[in-house]
Amino acid sequence: MRRNGSILVVDDEEIMREILDALLARAGYHVRLASSAEEGLELARSFPFDAAIVDVMMPGMDGLAMLEELKKLDDELPVLMVTAFASVETAISAMKLGAFDYITKPFKNDEVLIVVRNAVERRQLMAENTALRQNLQAQYQKFAGIIGRSPRMKQVFDLIIQAAPSRSTILITGESGTGKELVARAIHSNSPRADRSFVTVNSGNLPPDLLESTLFGHVKGAFTGAIYPKKGLCDLADKGSIFFDEIGNIPPDTQAKLLRVMQEREFMRLGGMETIKVDVRIIAATNCDLRTMVEGGRFREDLYYRLHVINIYLPPLRERKDDIPYLAQHFLEKYGAENNKATLDLTADALDLLMEYDWPGNVRELENVVERAVVLSSGAHIGPDLIPDHVRSAPMFHIPKFVVPPEGISFKDVITNVEKRLIESTLEAAGGVQKKAAELLKIKPTTLNEMIKRYEIGTRRRKSTTDESASRSRPFPAAELTRE
């Protein structure tokens, strides 16, 4: 017979132990028996159990004292207390000490089985939740803090896993604030070079001479003030990875020298003649269209193709709004811990505002908004009053800025998405009345109705406030629609 779980039964009455043993065994449970609290605790220390049934009145250590000891051994173990005295005081004492439920003698077999089944199911659910949390933590560590469960981000994770083990050059594209450096670090962390250096170069912050000196080092006397020879970041990154942030800002002369590093795996120090061999993995990022820069003569075409071996496109936050609740929770925990406010949560209304805003500054902007709310909060809940005015007062709909990824984008899909979002947001503004929404959109009600059917708007009723705060299915939930 399939075993549904393991149950510890502790009772000083032999007949009661036999009754419970037979009842639970017939139901498919594996049962271990103990005639005293001391014997039961010894079994609990030796074997894992899914639930325990403990008699309250026993000689020596009684059931309530044993309950306390069991909770010290395993705080999540569901403990059912059995008593012949159906007193409110006993039940209250047991529940205060952490009992899952209590059973009164004489009991009905069906009632016992229901309570035991509930206890075992709770135990198994808690075990599954623990495993899920551990898996999520491992995933976050594996991807260097990148948080996302949307299909778009799963594609990014898949690319990281596939590309990281290679030595290929990787180009990360996307708008500012999307987390390109986090992706670069995740690539390095999942590569065979993980135990070597990860070096970041802020490509556009230095003048050309200083940038070359920083990258390749210089010899004594290479320029005014070069009193001593100096090694560069390429030396530091040897056998590791070097990340060029905003590589489109690198000047043409430095582009040529970087190309040599990528092709020949060698370089010369500024002012020097000696060729130095180096083994570095190049990871670059840009929020610019490098192809357009090539066509305009501002970026070397040969370097572009060398960089564009594997491209990872990071979508803007407005295109993966399903990730906003998870990102917001992550930042709440991060800044809550920093500010000794560990039990903060977002109200459903505050989350609605975050979901409706289009985040031109992407994840970085969301992080700043959540940090501000945490610092200014005075209670356990973060409501709309702690969300900045520019987020609260943002229009319900506006045409977003689209960045075309290097692999291209479907014009039809973009137009369809914009059209659908416009209809949804207008319906919400019109309280779900189609006639009023049609007037706002300056189209015929019949035309609007056809579009609503085509896009299946309003076919799913809006979730409860509690469900919304936990899981948002889309950025503009459908309103309850009426024709008039």
C-alpha cells in the first residue's frame, strides 16, 4: 500500500495506541508508537515525521510539555493533541504552544483521518515551499541577482546558460537601466573563468589617452607625468573577463587597438613597442544602435562584427511588466534590511500604480522609487502616498519609446500590442462602458465591440485585491464591460 506519510503516536494507554495504529495504517500512513513523552521524543530525534499525535494527560512529562520539546526539534512539525477533557482552556493552551489542532476522546475515526490528512498536507506544502525558495535563491545567485520570471527574461536566462561556457564575445543591448552589467556578471559567473577577475571599463568617461593607458597600461615617459611604468586593466583581466560598458563611446583609435586584442589576443602598452599576449573574454554593452553608428562612420564595421558574435537583448521594463511585483519585492527586502524595516509590504493600490507606469528609466528607476518609499515609510505598509508624484500622475496610456533590437521586431505585433493597451486603458477610464469608450476613442461603438472581441478583452474577470498584489497577469487588467 502506498504510504501517505509518517505519523508519530504518543499515548500512555495501550488500547488507544492500538486503535490509532490500526486506523492510520489502513489509511496508508506509516506509524510509530511511543508509550511516553520521553520515548516519543527519542523517536522524533531519530526519525523524520510528517505529523505527531500526542495525548495531553500522561504520567511524567505531559503532552503540553512534550509539544514544547517537539517544537524545539522541528518547529514546522504539525502536532495534534488528544485529550479526554474537552475543555476550552486545554485547547487554548495547546494552540498557544503551537499545536496544529486537537482531538477529543471519544473521537470519530473519520474526524481523526481528516485532521491528520490536513496536518500532513500542510507539512508537505511547507516542504515544497521551502524547496521552491531554495531553488529561487539558487537561481538568483546563479544569475547574479537578475530577477525575472516573464517569458522575455527566461529567454535571456537561456542565452546566458548557453553562451557562458564558451569563450565567444558577447554583446548585450538594451536601454539604460535594464541591468546590462548584471547580465555581464552572470555570464562571467557561469563561465569557466568564474574564479578569475571580472573587470569593468566605463568606456565613455575617460579621454582617449587616459582610456588607452587605463586599458593597456603605459611605459615610463609615455606622456607627461608617466614617471613609472604601469600595467592596465587588460593585465588584470588576463584569464578572466573584461566588460566594456557603453562600448559605442570608445574613440576610433582605441577601437582599432581593441580589435587587435580580440583578433590577435595581444596589445602594446601606451608608448611601448613590446607585444604582450593576453587571454581575456570580451563582454560589451550598449544602449545605442551600433549598426547605425557604423553607417554614420562613428564605429568600426570590423569591430562591430567581432562584437556581434552572440547578442543578448535586454527588454525594457515596460515590455515585461509581469516582473514588476517580483522586482518590487526584491527591492523592498533589500532596502528594508538596510533601513531596519524588514516587514514592509506594498498595498494593492501602490502596486497598481507601479504596474501602470511605463518606467522610462527601467529597473534602475523602479529601484529608486522603492528605495525612496522604504526610507520615507513610517508603518508596515507602503501605500500610494509613498509613490512619487510623477509615477502617480502618469497618464494611463502613452505611446512608449520603442528600441528595435538587432534581430528586428514584428511591426504588426507592436501595433497590435499598442492598440490593445489603448482599448484596455480607455475602457478602464470609461468605467467599462463601451459606448463612452468609443466616444473617447472617436470610433463607432460597433467597431470598438469588434476589436474587444478580437483581442478577447474582458473575458477574464479581475482578480481580488489580495490576488492582484501577489500575481499580476498583465499590466492593464480588463474592466467589467457593459454596452451602455
